[in-house]
Amino acid sequence: MSIVTPGGGGWLLAICLSRVGAYMVYISYAATLPVLQREWQLSGTAAGSIASAFQVAYAISLMGCSALADRVGARRVFLIGTVASAMASLAFAALARDFWSGLGLYTLLALTLGGTYTTGILLVAENVPTERRGRAMGGYLAGHSLGLALALLLAGVAIPRGGYVLAFWLLASGPVIGGVLAWLAMLSTTNVITARRRGQRFGGEVLKNRPAMLVIAGYTMHSWELLGMWAWTPAFLAACFVAAGSELTRGAGLGAYMTSLFHLTGMAASLLAGVFADRFGRTPVILAMAAVSAGCSLVFGWLIGTSLTVVVGVGLLYGFAALGDSPIYSTAITEVVAPAYRGAALALRSLLGYGAGAVAPLLFGAILDWYGIEHAGAWGWAFVSLGIAGTGAVAAAVLLYRTPEAVALHQRHGAHPAAASVPVR
């Protein structure tokens, strides 16, 4: 018998904590990147290519697993992804020792992790009422941030003592522990498959659904900005500490510590944004967060060589705003698309969002190579590339706000008319 009731507080806590574990390994590469560039002799482009390959594989996995969840149920796909990601995490820690092994195993890890993300969003949508869904989704996405912060803290401790190998092993424990919690939560959770009515098609329910496509467009630009920032911020902060006089290894550890604080502010943003979205509407919160995040992207990279207090202060605001709209995008897409096509809509969202997120770190690294990483302007222009995407997310939010069909998203507890669901075991 499960120790938690589906949809209840204990069930949601278990699901959120499973995300903490899964996302610890998600950032294992970025957390150790300053050291890996030296140990694996990586150029900026080569370093960006590993992060990009991960995002491409993750996007493909999210797309496939989301679409499959419509057919066989989110619970089943979620459980398979949980077991597979735990095994892949251990393989990455044991065998990734150079560019090629790191590229292959990190890509494999991405393929398995994709089975645990959007399926979790679907499980929250299926089990939590609309009036509480914003804050529930915020808690679920906050698990991402807590996992990233915890991973960066552990990496900061491990790198000076055992190098990237010790960091890899510590972070690989996350999906294993998180997998146990996910399994407990799923023991009494119903596997839901929603019946599709005659005449329903993907084109009509998603592609011709203007609010849905604007949410997806905004999420795509948001992902470019957020995932590019996540991939390169630890290295940027390490460069800031080195510029202030720290040795590289110490700078890498300090950069990991500081980035963990940014993710903690992101966790707070997810929780607060979910509450605000339930109270004030989805679109206004998306617009506010996107605008602040874009502004931070445009200025953050130019701060290298300035006061570390200023860098950390802006970074904390950046971390808060960049992630603050993530749970609202996830909530909104479940409310403007019919339940039978939620997985399909999330599949398209994932393909475009994480596809953009795959290009972002590669372009970022290429800009660093173009200018020369020692040139202060290299970091400035690299972060500007993220700010341009963030500006696109603001534009999509404005258009969404002006769309008559999306008026429910501007109000409290907006939702799409329900469709019949057929629970099966």
C-alpha cells in the first residue's frame, strides 16, 4: 500500500522530492565544467557541444515520452523513466572520463531523464484540482531548483577534494534516492488514459489553438534563455572569481557555491509564482518574470571584473526571474489544451523549448571562442544572446495577453473545459 494519497500533500511532496533527486544529475556537467575544460582539454565550442547534445537528446526524449503518455498513461512512462535514469546516472559517474565518453554517456542520461519530467507535469494536472494547480506545479518545478542548488553545493565541496569524479558520484545518487520516492508515490496512483472524441485531431487541438501556440512560443524563448544561463553561469562566476584573484580550482568551487544560491532563489520564485498565478492569473505573472529576466540577461555578462557583490546581487535576481515563469508555462499549457492532447502539446513544447535550449549553450560557447574568453566583452555579448531570446518571451506574453481566447489565463483559476477521462490500471 502506498504511504501517500494521490493528489494529497504527502503525494505531492514525494513527487517534488523525486524531482530534486533527478535534477541533481542534470547539472553534473555544468557544475564541473570549469575543471572539465582543463582536464578534458575542451574548447568553448567543444564544451558547448556536450551541453547541446544533452539538450537535443532531452528534447527528443521529452517529445517521445510526452506523446507516449497520451497513449499508455503518464504513470507508466514516469516509472520506466525513473528506473532508467537511475541506471544511466551511475554509468555516467563510473565511465565518463574524456570528451567522447562524456558526450555519449551524458546524451544517454538525457534520453532517460526525459521520461520523468513532462510525465510528472501530467500527473500533477491529473491529480490536483485547478484551483490549487498553480502552486502545485510551482512546488514541482521548485524541486528542479532545489536539486540544482544541492548539486552545486555538493560539487563545490567535492571538486577541491576529489575532482570531478567525486562530484559525478555524489550527484549520481540523486536519481537513485529520488527514484525510491517516486516509486512510493506511484504505488496507489491511477494510470489515466483520456479518451479522444471523434473528430479531435492534433492540428485542431494544438496547432490551430492560438493560446496554446503562444504559450509554446513563449516557453521556447524562455528555454533558450534559461538553459543557456544554467549551462554557463557556473563557468562565468568562476571567471569572475579568477578575475578577482582566486586560483582556478578554488574559483570553480566558489562559482558552484554561488550558482547554487541562484537556484535557491529560483526555487523560491517557482513557489511564489505558482501562488501568484492562482491569485492574479497566469499571463500577468509570466509577463512580469520574463521582462525582469530579459533585462538581467542583457547586463549580467558585462559585470565581470566589477564588484563581486554586484555580480552576486544581479545574479540572485536573475536566478529568481529566469525560472519564475517556468511553472506557469506548464500550468497554462494544461489549461488551454484538451486533456486528451496534453501530452502531445507538451511533446511539441519540449521539442521546441529544449531544441532552443540545445542551441543556446553552443552559440554561447562559440561567442566566447570568437572574442576570446580572456576578453571581458566575450561574456557580455554571450549573455546578450540569451537576452534577445528573453525579449522574445516578453513579446509572446504580450500577444497572449491580447488574445481573446486566452482570457481565462488572465483570471484566477482559468481552465480548459474538461474532457472525459478513462482511468485504467
